[in-house]
Amino acid sequence: QKEVEQNSGPLSVPEGAIASLNCTYSDRGSQSFFWYRQYSGKSPELIMFIYSNGDKEDGRFTAQLNKASQYVSLLIRDSQPSDSATYLCAVKTGAGSYQLTFGKGTKLSVIP
Amino acid sequence: EAQVTQNPRYLITVTGKKLTVTCSQNMNHEYMSWYRQDPGLGLRQIYYSMNVEVTDKGDVPEGYKVSRKEKRNFPLILESPSPNQTSLYFCASSSPAGDTEPETQYFGPGTRLLVL
């Protein structure tokens, strides 16, 4: 059974701080890793994807992947109240498949 | 405008009465998926499709059927709904990253289903 684990939170950070969201996964064959943001009552929205070990930056967001440790993280710099949402981590295993396993999400609150 | 549409958005039904939730996308994406989202359990994939006539099971396929006869449509069928299928359902379409293109995924607005 493939598992994706996230701290449920809530994680509270002050405005302007760095928010750090973590995710671990059990399947070593996992190849693609995704972060989604979901506002309350809304659909998930893809915000970052990463395939290779290391860091990937997009604006205020940085995804970090360490396949040896089976760990992927999302950093949000200069956090804003509008970043308050639930963040979902998802993992896709293997080529030739689009089976996605999600973590249960981490709720982030950015305090003004 | 890139769009994934689902219908109906809300549905109340009774145990055993067959229903279909439609999903349509206008982005010519090859990949489409269905998910259910439940409190405490998160988002779980039901079925996915990598192309027309190509479908495969996700993590929780029991009690559901899908078909992909056209690229743009991916309906979810509950042939005999039960109360444990009460949930929020999302359809999504995706295009994997290529050499010059980023990964794109779009979710529909969701269908809230209550099975009595």
C-alpha cells in the first residue's frame, strides 16, 4: 500500500515568514511529485511539480525533493494571508501510469 | 478559457439508483482522473484514463465504473450507489510535462453526492 504522509497541522506562521510544508512517501519507485493548494470549499490547484532531486523554484514557492530520504517539501517565502489554505502533496509512481496518491493535507494559516 | 466541467454539482439520491456524473474538458488533454474527497481521508483517486479507451484503477475503484469513448469526456458511473459513496467528487484533466511544456492539471468544481 503506497502511503503519503503529511503533518495535518494547522501550521500557523506570521505574515512575511517562511512556511515549510513536509511530505514523506513510502514507494521508492515514485517518480513525480506534486503540490496543490486548496482553499476551503474550492477545488485543488496545482502549484508545483518536481521530478528530480534538488530544489525547484517558482516565484515565492520552492519545492525540494530528496529521493534517498523519500521526502519532498514545499517552502513558501514571504507568506501572505492569501496563502492560507490546505496544501496537498501527491506522488505518482512509475512510467506508464497516472496513479496519484495524495497525502491528507496540511492546513496553513498565515497570521497578519 | 481552460475548463473542466462536472454535472451535476449537487445530487441527492437513494441507495441502488444508478447515476452518472459527467466530466468534460476543453484542453485536449490525454489524461483524465476521478477523485473523491472525504474528511479525514483526504483526496483519493478512483480511476484514471491515459487516452481514449484506456482506463485504469486508482486507489479506491470499488463500486465505480468509468468509460472514455471521447477524449474530452470521462463520465463516472455508480451503478448501485451506497451511503458510503456519499462524498465530494472531483474530475481532473492533465497534460504531463514535456521538453518545453510544464505539467498542467485542472480540477473541475466538484460534485457533492449524498446517498440516502
